[in-house]
Amino acid sequence: MITVTIYKDSGQYAGFTARGHAGYAEEGFDIVCAAASALTINCLNSLEAFTEDSFRGEEKDGFVSCRFPQELSEQGRLLMDSMVLGLTDIENSYGKPYIRIEIKEV
């Protein structure tokens, strides 16, 4: 299962982690894993390309992590909202055996 944890501090995004593999299908054919990976990595790439927001990110097989040392800009919040919306839609469509989204106040 993929577990995505969205970290918030007083309602503001503080970062996120995504870990695990969906197990929906064989490696290379797992559309749940591919979709979650595309959304999380695209969010990081978009934050870097389209905003001045700073973040510390890490990526390796089955793991993506991002922390925001400062409050995000309006554009950064929109990108994070978009990622969360997409991941939540995947969770609603495929179910918790494959992906789970959680929001944690830090």
C-alpha cells in the first residue's frame, strides 16, 4: 500500500511524504503506483519551476519526501491542493487497500 501523509502546521502545508508500493498490479503495470508517483513528482517539479518557494526534497524507490521551511506562496498552495485532490481521487476510486491519504497536524 502507498501511504501519503500531508503535514500541516496551523492549517498551512508543511510538507508531505509518500511511501510504499500500491500492489494493484505487477511492477510496470501498476496504474495506482504510476498515478501517485506522477502526482507527487510533478508537484515537486512544478514547485521548483513555477514558484519561488523553497523546499527540501528526497526521492528514492518507493519514497518521496518534501518539507517546506517557510509558508508556501499562493501558487505553491494551489499546487499542493491539486496534488492532494488527485491523490484523494485515486484513493476514492481504488480504495484503501492500495493507497491511503492522511493529513497530520505538526
